[in-house]
Amino acid sequence: MITAPGVGSGLDVNSIVNQLMALERRPLEALQRRQDQYEAQLSAYGQLKSALSGFQDAMEGLSSQDAFKVFSASTSNEDVLQVSAASSAPLGSYNVRVERLAAYHKMASNEFLNTTTFGGSAGDSMSIQVGSDPANTLSIDLSTAQTLEEIRDLINDDLSNPGVSATVVNGNGGNQKLILTADDSGAASAMTVSYGGSLSAASFGLQTLNDVGGDLTLLDAQISVDGYSVTRSSNTISDVIQGVTLDLRQAQPGTDIRVDIDRDLDAAKESVQAFADAYNDLRSSIKSLRNGQLEADSTLLSIERGLLDIMNNPGTGGVYNHLSEIGLTIQKDGNMSVKSTALENALNAEFAGVADLFANSQTGYASRFESLAGQWLETGGLIDSRTDGLDSRIEDLQDRQSAMDRRLEQIETRYLRQFSALDSLVSQLQGTSSFLTSQLASLPGANSQ
């Protein structure tokens, strides 16, 4: 603000100009209030979009049969065998025997003083093949003499290492051994060591440490399922019983471990409750926004109508067609409640029917809600059209305010110039008046009246 106090007349120019400018700024303040209102509505739409996005995510998770195909898997002895079941697992019970655990092939050298070196002649080498494929072979050049620790580092640091780890175990009196361990368990990862040049098997004395009596196939795990014997290279087996992962913990030959695969009713009930919670959360957000910045907003009405249309349009062709048939009802306040007993009865009677009521790709409630939320949230959809309109209005208001700010600066400058001139003129008139008064007072006879 340009300031110009009264100079000679005592006229309060700043005060006069400030009062006039307060009147001039009223249209600008009205524009600012309108912008604040639009920005508050824009923020409210952001909250609505977030609520709809959360609703869509919840419905997406429930629009798959996998949300309901949850199984509980148990064993009669978890110290020996642990199990888990995926959505593709069949219901049933099995007798499983853990005859043998899979092991990692280990080889150990003879004992040598830590100063002992190996190789040192042209052509000296050691090769370690992992499994039956010659391509999985690590070749170590020992034409320069190396200690066991140096050989260990050559093995571990080789970028083409096919899957073997080397360690050196230090014993008494400066003695040590080289230990080779396959990175993967089972016979398919068993190691074969060969030598070149002046080196031979006797140079290192590498021998299998595993108690397999020379039969490396015994490195594989062996189990039987209902009497059917199978072997696998790992103690985690997921390809014997469809959808079931067996985690072998301990061998107990000849002992049956009972494995039960049952439907997890609690998990299914949690999925249904999650559906109701997501519906109620969205309604709560809509109610809060209606009581705030989006009062009487047609967007909220459109969303509520969309929700009610789906609620009033049952699925068709399934065992269950209405949510009320499985214990979900709408209360007087519009919220959805879940009757646990009715839901559990429905799950026990027709588990697949309950899942289909939510997750059927055409008629499932969760599937239809997810699709509807996607329409609201899509680019150019219902929410975008509202926010784009508000953005445009805010931008227009900002342009108008900028233009008005420039005009107000000009008006203020003009007022200051005018009232400063008036102040100067009044001061001059006051000076002239004082001069005339003094001159008249000095005339002869001026005081003889």
C-alpha cells in the first residue's frame, strides 16, 4: 500500500483511502469466499474418491472365489510334518509318512596343516560338477599353488559357481579341512569332483559326509501318501497333493501322520464381514460429506442410488440369490449387519453357494459393486467430471481476482494522489486564510469597532 499522511491540513489521507478501499475490495473478497467454497468442495470430492477407492479395493478382494476358498490344514504331529492349503486344495484326509528328510550333499577333505598348498604345476586344476549336467561345472585353476583357504575363496567368489559353497574348518594344531556343501538339497544337486594335471583324488581326499552309504539318491526326501511312496529333492513338497504344501520337519519312518484339509469357516465369515464393513464405511463417508461441504450434492445421490440398485437387484441362478438368505440385512439407519448364526448355517449348508453370491463374475454382489465403483472412479467418470468442473471454476476465479487486484492497485494509487492533492490544496487555502486574516487585522481602525 502507498502511504501519504496529511502534510499540512491535518487531513488523515491514509484513513480515508483505507475506508474507501475496504468498500472497493468487497467484490474481491466475495470472489475469495467463493474460491474457498469451491476448494473445500474439491477437498470433499478427494475424500469421496478415497472412500470409493477403498470400497473398490475391498470389493475386488471379495470378487474372487479365492476369498472364500480358504482351507484350514492340520496334522496330527506338527513336530514331524506341517501343512498349508491353497484355494485349489481338495477337502479330505490323508495318511502321510515321513520316511526320510532331504539333505544337502556335503564333502570333506582330509586334514592338512594350514600352510599346505595344492597344485603349482601347469595344468593343475580341480572341477566340481553339481548334478548330472556337465554345464553345471566349476573349474578352478591351480597352476599356481593355493592353500585350502585360497581354494575356498576361489570357489565362493566365482561368478559362474553352479551352486556349491566352500568353508574351511580349523581344527587343532593348525590343522584344517575343506568342506563343500551343495546349495540345494537332494540327489539332483549332488557334487562330483574331478582333477587335472598332477592332482588326483588322493591329493585332497574329498569324501561324502552324508550317511548314505555311497547311494546319493538317499539325499532325497521320501514320503508316502496313503501308502503311495514318492521322493523329492526338497523338504518342502507342493506337488504331491493338489493345493497342499507339505513341510517335512523330522523323519519318523513307519508312522502315519494324519493330514486334514477342511474349509476355514472363520476365514469365510471374516470375508463376509469385510464386505459389510466396506459397505458401511462407504455409507458413513457419504453421510459425513452430505452433512458438510457436499450438502444436497447430486453426486452423492447418484452413488447411493447405484448402491441401492444393486442391493435391490438380486443375483440369479445360484443357490442363494439374496444377501438376507445368508444373514446380511439392511438396518433402519441404512447400515448392513451380519447375523453370525444365519451366515454359519448357510456356509455349512452350501459353502460354494455363499461364495458364488459374492464372487460370481456376472451376478455376485462384490463383483457388481467393484464394477460400479470402477465406473465412478474411471478417468472422465462421475467424480472426475465434478472435480474438473471445480478446477475450471477455481482457475477462472483466480484469473478474475488477479485482474481485480491490479485494478484495485490503480484505484488506491488514484485515491492517494487525489486526497494528497486535496490535502495540499486545503493546506494552501488555510495559509491564505491566515494571511488575509492577519492583513485585515493590521488595517487602521480594524480594532476600533
